[in-house]
Amino acid sequence: MWEPVGNLVPKSLHKAGISRAVSDALVCEEFDAIAKHILGGLASKCRAVYIKDRCLWVAVLSNSVSNELKMCEQDVLAALKERFGQNRVSGLRFMV
């Protein structure tokens, strides 16, 4: 008779047509947490913006931050794949 709220939320998001947008927002939020863990203080100089064609676009304040992220890209992608699955994000792109 009663259905758990945890089951209703995904159904409601899908029915409203916003499940992909919510998923994208969660990926961006998770990237920001991963960047803080990997980069420390430099994480304040980058922010995940959106996902397009399985690429996560990241705004950075300088080329040095994008270079640092590029060196850690495989670690970031591995953490995102662990959390969201293999086919969610395939690469990082940077906007300076």
C-alpha cells in the first residue's frame, strides 16, 4: 500500500523530465568535492559547469589549474565512474 519515498523520487524526476539535469548537477557537485580532495586550495579556482557529450566542462581561472587537473584527470574520471557508472563521464574539458 505505501511506497518508500526513496522509490518515489526517481520516478517523479523521470516523469517530470528532469532526471538527466539532476544527474548532471550531482556529477558537477561530486567533481567539486573530488577536486577539493585532489587539489586542496587550488580547488577554489575551478568549478564544474556542465556535461555535454559525456565530457565534463570545468571552468578554471588559469592555465596552471587546468594543467594540474589534466595531470590528475584519470584519478578524477575513476572516482566519477565509481560513483556514477562507466558511461557517464568520459573526459574533462577546460574553459579558461
